[in-house]
Amino acid sequence: MSDQSPTPAPDDVPFRYTAALAQEIELRWQDEWEKRGTFFTPNPVGPLTDGRGRHADPAARPFFVMDMFPYPSGAGLHIGHPLGYIATDVVGRFRRMCGDNVLHALAFDAFGLPAEQFAVQTGQHPRVTTEANIAIMQRQLRRLGLAHDPRRSFATIDPDYVRWTQWIFLQIFESWYDEDAVRPDGGTGRARPVAELVEEYAAGTRPLPTDVEGVTEGATWADLDEGTRRRVVDTRRLAYLSETPVNWAPGLGTVLANEEVTSDGRSERGNMPVFQRSLRQWNMRITAYADRLTDDLERIDWPEKVKSMQRHWIGRSTGARVRFAVQGGEQVEVFTTRPDTLFGATFLVVSPEHPLLDEVPAQWPDGTSSAWTGGHVSPTDAVADYRRQAAAKTAVERQQDAGRKTGVFTGHLAANPVNGDLLPVFTADYVLMGYGTGAIMAVPGGDERDFQFAEAFGLPVVYTVDAPEGTPPGARTGSGTVINSANAEISLDGLEVDEAKDRIVAWLEGKGLGERTVTYRLRDWLFSRQRYWGEPFPIVYDEHDTPIALPLSALPVELPEVPDFSPRTYAPDDAESEPEPPLGRNTDWLYVELDLGDGPKRYRRDANTMPNWAGSCWYYLRYLDPHSDDVLVDPALEEYWMGPGHGAQPEGSTGGVDLYVGGVEHAVLHLLYARFWHKVLYDLGHVRSAEPFHKLFNQGYIQAYAYTDERGVYVPASEVVEDESSPTGFRWDGQPVNREYGKIGKSLKNAVSPDEMYEAYGADTLRVYEMSMGPLDLSRPWETRAVVGAQRFLQRLWRNVVDETTGEVVVSDDDPPVETLRVLHRTIADVREDMAAMRINTAIAKLIVLNNHLTTLERAPRSVVEALVVMTAPVAPHVTEELWARLGHDESVVHATYPQADPQYLVEDTVTCVFQVQGKVRGRAEVAPSVGDDELRELALADEGVQRALAGRDVRTVVVRAPKLVNVVPV
């Protein structure tokens, strides 16, 4: 929308707080803060001290506040981006004024696809582009006056940072998960060094796995050759290579993790089709931590929505594994959360990739329905054709197509273990090999999807849960009394579902037909990317293609210069294509001669790179110790800033960052991955905090109006004017345009740069406006014309201190009137409470009330003004710093003490309470509105009028309606 910028101050008011004066003040104080080291956060030990060379005050509580760090875009920031950064800055400044030692810094997540794609288009190295973009963002963020410690900033592409990212990968590679090991917190299950696993194998205290090639029953470690030993160990590593189904995006030329594929079966970046391929890739065994990642959500202060999203993604299900014997084939194992419905199973369904289908009967069994065969003359043809169709779909497409109920009978028959009934085994692509066992028992009487499949193929339905008479046909998915569930050895009939589950599982375990178990939706994290702009793996391969970790002295492994930054891409729908990473074309870098302990040898590097999530998994630790070359993080610093029970965190907490602010869109990807890496580091003793982020806050978004012309094309929102004569109410270039509301972006032509706001109003006005727009956790509309309201608040504050004509300070040194003191101390109490709860918008509203009250006085009292300036400083740091200096203070307002309310001025205005006896008024008293029932009861019974009316009678009851009425009822 068009907007009238504020006019400069006329000559007769040269000291009016205008955009021009605001800019002069802001730039000057930003330089002064930098010169003084005002925002240098002192560590308790080590080289990082405050601006005066002092270490952390032992009496100050540590408070670590952090933003989800930004990706440096060439477009810079729009006014929606600073919302979270301003909020954390306000919180940090407030906590510092309350006496805390506040750590607040900002780094840049600089690897990733956008910079690489720009490099492909322009030929400019991604590092050049990225560093230029970082410079743009640093300038814009500095202009906001954010109180970041500049010494702690970095980018994930910095060689020193890459070195430690690669080091962490090697820690994970050189670790395995021991489910029986005791953790420092008393729980069981933790990562241990692979060297300890080898020691146990060599000592014979841990049995060798017999499912590894080359290991025979009864073999010892001494019996194994070196190659077999490596295979044994490599099967247990937390970071491992495997030939597994992956998500292949031909149009991007890379594979993707499950979390990077949308519900539409397309890439999150680029919206390209994704296909299932089997490739040798790096994986991380995040599934080993599934229980801890689920259970520890109860120990951290996160929004319930985010916790639910992580629980759903991990997908822990408790149930039973049940084995069905197959006639003429291998047995089929299924996992079910409802073992109580086994008597209702009438068919099985296996994934098209299930090994049972590697051999199927040559002919259809007698009685096979034509609806089951897919028109094929034999099970061999039917299964082969169906497998080909399924291979062309992504996992997501298969799930979406489940409603169509495609599938064929495999010709196999399986015996139901509870009653011996022979059940037809189907294959259908909605069953995925990667989830559970790749097979399900179908109970159409208890599952809607199974019921639809049974209807489509004419399969029987058996109900195992009772329902009222007249219940319509369909799956009975709820709880109830069990029916139709008995054999000669066990009966579940008449039981409730939970009791029936326990009884049938115990029976299955006793017969060797199944056991109680837990399964997860979570898959291991696919960690290889066929890209250039990412961290190289600190791994080389020997002549046997065995992965070998590089020593710390060889890190970082840096990216080479390449003539072509792009991976080989294909037509987006070319499902048969193969990955070809750009590093694979640089043979001078790919092959290297090293001496890794057994003489110089030629090795091959890994041509893949790590995903962009690697750098964001641990960056919070680098803030604590940003220049360390010897250790990942000094243990004393991690204990101080993140240790369990540090600062204001309760005793026994998991520890972690005190406040982490960012968007809910990272609920699964970044947050789950970071928790996993942190728990590995915790298990290995590198950190003492059990979780990386103690409190998470999801901020809302700033949205804006966008406008389209009659063609549906977006037009510049800044050029649109309101026009009542337009049928839509708005015009652009003389033509009616339609208004819509949503996200801010360049493509919608409604982006407003912070630079525009700095020039038109000043950074402080932008800060106040964004913080006053509404609750931080809700999205809110941007309205440029409304910014002027925030500016008026600051202008009134300025006038309460400075004469606009002379520039002199105009405050009074007289004592404030009592009414003003009441307003002041009520404001202090309320604003303190609001700021502590991050209700910054309501805190600003109360500051405005106090400020407006001062304008009613002939001259504002100094003591009240100074308190107001200090309280306003977190949201408007520049103008308050200037006012604080003009009021005669040499020390920065940043270090001023936040005011405390004096209780004597918090007593509210009195109200009249009426005392009655049997409904008749006998007395009155002036009381505070907050008076309690007990106090009123005592006042009434002590009143002379009430005592006269009672005339010595006993009291049966006293009815109190605080604060206005007490009725005494005598016997």
C-alpha cells in the first residue's frame, strides 16, 4: 500500500524525533556499542570476557537465548524475517537488565542447494555468493541494533567449523549403540566407542553375530580374518554404509531423506518427482535412539504441537509380532497393535518387495476367485507384473493410492496361528517393506482399510468386537467386549480389549508363535547427497572399498575447485537414472595418497557430501566456545551455559539452551536431527546436557496483503491505492485489482525491506511496531500505515525528556505525585510479568499508558522517566540509550538495573463493601478490590452496626461476595 513518509522536523523544532534523527542516533550508538564491546558476553573461563576484560560474574545466572540461524539469501531480509530476531533480542536485553549473564549470538547456515543452484546458473563459486549474502544480512541485522556478541558469529562453511562437523561425523562413525549400557542419567542404552566393542569381541565377553558373511556358529574373534572383522564391526556402527532403498530425485540429481520428501511424493526443494532406488549410501542409526527421542520429549519445555509432530514421525507402536506358517513357503511375520483381533484375520497382505514373493506357486490354488488374479493365468505372471508397477511409484504415491485398493493374490496360503484357517496372501503396494515387517494381517472387521480391501476382492469379514444391534456394516475400530475369539486352548470372549491383548500375547509366546514387541515409523537417516556445496565426508576407501576414518590432523577435508558445480541431472521423471555427484568428476581430488599407519597407499575419497542439516545439528555448541581448536567445546563452558539445572532451569532438568526461538516448520527435520547428534555426544561424554534445547518457542509470521490484476498477475503492493470507486476497493495503475492475504515474498510483489522502514521511520520504530502487533506465537498482518503509531509513542517519550526546540533535558527533579507513583509501580509490576512471559505486545501497551500519563504533567519527574526509559530499552534500544545519556548517565542503559515495583504503591483504589444482617444493611467499609473472604468476614463481624443487630445471637453462617457484600445470618 502507498504510504506517506514522515516529514522532517521544521527549523523551529530542530530536535524533534524524526526518521532522520533516529537514523543519526541509531548509527552512532551502534558504532559506540561496537567500540565499547557492550554486547561482549563473558565466559566464566577462557579468552572471552566482557568489554572491560572481566569474566562472568559468579552471582549472575547464565541465560542462553538463541534463534534458529538463517540461510543467507541474496535477496536479503524482508520485514517478516526480523520478528524472531527482535523478540530474542528483547528477551535477552530484559534478562540482562534483571542481572543475568546473557549469551546471544547469530551464525549463518551457509551450505545448501540455493547457493549451489545459483552457482550452476552463473558460474560463480558458491562461497563467493554465500559470503556476499552474509555481508548483506549482517548489515541489515546490525542496523536493527541486535545485541549479539559479534565474536561468536561464524558460518557453517568456515574451515574451522567444517573441521568439527567432520569430527562429529567420525565420532558417530566410530561408535555403536549398546542397548544394555548404563547412561550417566541412570537409563540404559547408550553409544559407546567401537574400540570397546572390538575389545569385548576379542575377549569373548560379547558373542559374535552369526548373520554376517564369514562368521560361523561357534567362531571366535581370533578365527576371523581382517575383512570379516570389519564387516562384523561395520554392521554395528551408528554411521554405516548400506545398499538400501533411497529417495532418488532425477531432476535434482541427488537422493533425499524421508523427511525431505513431501506428502505428494515430491522433493521439498524444487518440487521434483521422487523415486525409490537401491543405492549404497551413508546412513545414521537414529532408530537406535527412537525411545529416548520419544520419552525425553516429556522432559523439555516445548509446544505440545511440536512434541506431537515428533512423536508421530518416530511412530512408536506397542503390539506383537505374530508368525503365520505358509504352505510351501517361508513363514510370514507380521506386526500388529491389535493382537486381540487375530481371530478376525481373514487374509494377509505383503509388500511387493517382500522376499516371500521371490518364489510363488506356478498355478492358482483351487477355488481362486477371478477377482483376485488381475487377469493373469498364473501367480508368477500376476506377481511379476504387479511388482513392476509398484517399482515405478514412490512410497508416498503408494500410500496415496491405497484408496484404490489395487493388489493381486500371490497364490500362497498362510495358516492363522490361533485357529488353523488357511488365509489367502495378497500383495498390495500400500504395504511398504520399510515399515514394520513388510506384511500385515488383515482384519476387515476391525480396520477400515482392510474392510475396503475385503469388499473390493470379495473376502470374508469376521467381527471380534461386539456392537449394539443395528450397527451398520463396516469396520469396528473402537474398544468393546471381545467376541468370536476362542479355540480349544484359549478364549478371549467377554474380555475388554486391553485384557484380551495381554492374554493372547502370553498364549502366543507360550506356543512360540509370537512375542510382545515395539516398532517404529522412524527410519535410519539417509546422510549422503550427490551435491558439491556441502561438507565432504572425512572418509577414504581402500582397495577393498572399506571406509576408513581420517585422523583429526587431516581435517578439515575441504572442497576442491571444480569446473562444474552441478550434479548430473536428468529428466524429472527418469526413474532409471543413476546419481553422478560433481566431486566424482574431480579425479585429482578424488584419489589421494596417504599414510594412515601402514605405509603410503592410494585411497579414494567419498564423492558425496553431507546434507545441509549437518551444520545445523550442533551450531549452538560453537557459540559457547567459538575459537576452540583442541576440543569441540570446553566442558566447563558447556556445563555453565547448558548443563542440567544451570541458571533458572529446575534441578534435574535435561539442560540445554534456555530459550530457542524459530518456526514450527523445523519441528521434525532440524530439531529431530539435532537431538539425535546431541544424544550421541552426551553418551560419549562430550556434553553433560541430555537435550540441546530446553525451551522452544515457535513465533508466528508476519503476513501481508498482495494484489492481482484481472489476469491474476501480481502487481507491486506498494503502488496500490484504496479507491472506493473501484469494484474491489483497490486500484493499481488506474485498474481495479483484487486483494489477498498471506505470506510475504518477492514473487507476490508485496515484500517490504527493513531498509525501507529504517529510512522512513528508524529501526527502533520498526522494532516497537513488530513487537506490538500481537502475541509472538500468532501470525499477524503487516500494515505499513500502522507503523506511525509506534513512532508516535517514541516521539512522546522523547518529548517527555527533550525540548524539541532547544534540545535541553526538561525533566523535573521534584518528587512525583502519589498518583504518578501508583501508575509507575503498577506498570513496573505488570511489565515485568509480561516480559518474563514473552507477552511483549501487552508490555508495550502498558508502557504507552505510563508514557501518556507523563504527558499530562507539566514536567515529567526524573525518577519516573528514568524507570520508563529503562523498561523501554529492550524494545527501543537506540533512542533509550540516547535519552539515558542525556539524563546524565555514563554507563550504558544496557547495564541498568530493571526497576522493581514498590508494594506500597500497588494498593488499588478502594471499593465500598456493604455489611448486612439477615438482608438488611447494618454497616459499610472501604476495602481494596483484591480483599479476601476471610478478611471481609472478620471486618463484618467486628463492625459495630452488625454487632448491634446480632444482639448477642450466635452466627449460623456468613455469606461473602467479595469485595462488595457480606451477609451475616444469625441462628
